[in-house]
Amino acid sequence: MKCFLRRLFFMLLAAATFSTGVFAQQALTWQQVQDRFATANPFLLAGQVGIEEARAQEITAYLRPNPSLGLTADQLNPFPGGPSHSTFGDVLSVATVSYLHERRRKRELRLESAQDNTKITTSGQADLTRNLLFTLRGAFVQILHEKAVLALAKEILAYYDHLLDVNRDRYKAGAIAQVDLDRLEIQRVQYESDLQTAEVNLRTAKIQLLQLLNDRTPVKQFDVSGPYDFSADVQDLATLRQIALDTRPDLLAAIQTTEKARNDYQLAVANGSTDPTFSFDAGRNPPIDQYIGVGVTIPLRIFDHNQGEKLRTKLDIQRSERLTEATRAQVFNDVDSAHATLMSTVILLKPYKEHYLPQASRIRDTISFSYEHGAASLLDFLSAQADYRSVQLSYLNLISSYLVAASQLNLAVGREVIP
């Protein structure tokens, strides 16, 4: 019996160890989150298929015209009459092969237009990635923020519980009144509420990130890690503007659209030219037994010179150039606005980190010590606790604002300039 119980104990221990190894998951860094996002997000995967479709259109654009084959049997005589009647005696059989010859580099221009379309589609995919990464970064930062708020709520509640234990002892010793102890215990509800709210918010933030990753991992097993702090080192505005002009995929797509419009205009001009059709035929024509012939067909483009398409594509060049200028102006606006927001947040964060946080902690500890020794009122004690909570939450919210502003600047520039 003892041997059986011992084996059962080791089996349960092994099962618990295996279960821990299976369900424990290491917290993901920002880089790991990006890697999963690139391989799992449905919108990105669908966009990649769109690029492959654009490449397939290049094949179609460069195809040569198919030749035509014509077979003719004429002068059949199925009607009886006369002594020398023969149904197939005087039949005229002809085989004709014709081919349309495209002039003025039409195939090459169609290929260039299709290749330009592929470039635009690729840039559009890069711009989609840029915008989705901003959303992903926001969800990632939100988790870090809620984790920091949850840690603060636990720290405040633990600190307050310690003071409650001290004041319960003081009440038993007759140092404080029952009403003061009741007021202290009622105030604990606020900190309990903060803790529960922080846990719910953290769970919600994880659900949002899991949706972006198209991940079905249970929320309790999913976590991320990363620095929750700020840096005052930000590149100057002129440098950020130049990086944006060189990097932004939407601006690149606008420039590529203008290039495609120019190629389309050249194609429209080429399509206004005449394409001859060459033909070769061979046949049998009694009393001549066999013959061959060649021919050429040239359409007379008297009325249709593709005038409408030429004008449309020419106007499209002007429209694309204006849109490119508008996109360039939007790039400057995005960078300038994001940079101003980030610098404003940094200016607010510096005094918080250097002065307000230490002051709030020092005031709380001093008033708590004074209250325990009867040198401060209950109102002063509760006020110091509330001020500490308010300053700490304000600082955490400012850190979140800084990280969102940094993500906004990365979005405006087109790549990560602030990791």
C-alpha cells in the first residue's frame, strides 16, 4: 500500500510539472510580437496575396497576340445534275493563318504599366503594415500601462493594509477612536476597486492584442514585457522630416502612381497607332491544283486615334502630381504634429520623475509616521494617501501618453525612430 501511494505521489508530481511546462509561456517582447503579427495577421496575409495577383497581371500584360487559323471549303456541289456531277470535284479549300503585329512597343509599355501597378500595390502593403503596426503598438503599450497600474494598485493596497494593521493595534490600545478606524477601513474600498479595475483593464488589453495577432492563446497564459519608461533623447525635426520623405510608403506610392500615369500616357499614344495584320494562305483551286498567297490588312484609323484615352491619361498625370504634393504636405504635417506632442509629453515627464514622485512618496511616509504617533490628523493622513495615488497614476498615464506619442512619431516617419 505504501509503495502504491508513493508511486501515485510521483505520478501526480510529474503530471503537475508537465502541466506547468506546457501552459507556462514566456512574456513576449515587442520584437517577438511584431514577428508573430507579420506571419499571422489576416489583413497582412490578404495584402500579400494582392501583391501576387499584381505580379500575375504582369504575365498577362506581356502576352503576344494569338495567331488566327481559318479553314474554308467552298464551291461544294451537293445538287445532282448532269452526267459529270461530283459533289467534291470542284471544291475550293483554303487554309489561312493571320497574325496581328503590334507596333510602337505596345507590349513593353503594357508590361511597364503592370510592373508600376505591382510597385504601387507593394507600397500600399507597406503602408497597411505601417498603420497596423501603429495599432499593434498601441495595444502593446496598453498592456504595459495596465500592468504598471495593476502593480501600483497592489503596492498601494499592501501599504494601506499594513497601516490598517498598525491602526487596529492602536485602536486596541486606545490611541484612536472607533470612528477613525471605521473611516480608515472604509477608505480601503477605493483601493480594492482600483485593483479590480486594473485587473479587468489588463485582461481587456490582452484580448485586443491577441485579436491583432490572430492568436487563440488563453488570456491568463498570455503576457508581454518591455520597458515602461521614457527617454528625453529625440532626433531633431529636420532629420525626422528627411527620414519621412525617404521612408513613408504612402508618399512612395503617390510618386509611383505619377510614374505609372506617365507610362499609361505613352501606352495611350502607342495604342493610337495602326497595327497591321499579316496573313498567309494556302489552298487548292481547280483547275489549279495548289496555290499559296500572302496578305496584309491595315486598318484605316481615320476617325479613331484613341484621342479620348490620350487626353484622359495626360490629365491623370497632372492629377497624380497634385496628389503627390498633397501627400508630401501631409507627411510634414504628421511629423511636425507628432514631434510637438512627444516633446510636450517629455517636458511634463521630467519634473514628475525628478521632483513630484519623490515628493509624493516622502510626504506620504512622513504623514503616515506622524499619524501613527499622533502628530497628524486623520484628514492629513487620508489626503497624503490620495495625493500619492494621484501623482503616481498621473505619472503612469503620462508614460503611456509618451509611448503612444512615440508610436505616432514612428507612424509619421514611416519606421521606428523611437523603439
